[in-house]
Amino acid sequence: MADPTTTETGAVSAPAAAVSAPAGVPAPAAVRAKPAKTIDAGKQANRRIGVRLVIYTVATHAFAGFILLLFELGNRNK
């Protein structure tokens, strides 16, 4: 059984130097394979990372809003 925390490997394309271009035209950049999906314990981790990012963003904005509310309430009691 393979290590479940590794990523899948994709096919590697030929380097740009191996592709010939007509005179006066710059050589094309190497064509890269689609990035491999991250596998963690047999499950795709990319979606979980996105969900976690949304949760952290919402929580950070809620905390910042709470702090601003405390400043507003404290400013009224002068």
C-alpha cells in the first residue's frame, strides 16, 4: 500500500528546448501537465482546503466585526 499523504504523479512533457520553432519566432514555453490532486488518507484534500479557507475567512470577519462593535459601544459611553 502506498503512502496516503503523497500526491499523484502526472505525465511530464518534453522540455521547450526539444521543440523546434521557425526562425524569428520565440520557442514556446514547455507545456505543463495538469497539477496533481493532493491525496490525504485516500481522499482529495483540495476541496477540504477550500472549505476550511471559507470558514476561516468568515470567522476572521466576524471577529473583526465584533471588535469594531466593541469600539463603537465604548465610544458612545464617553
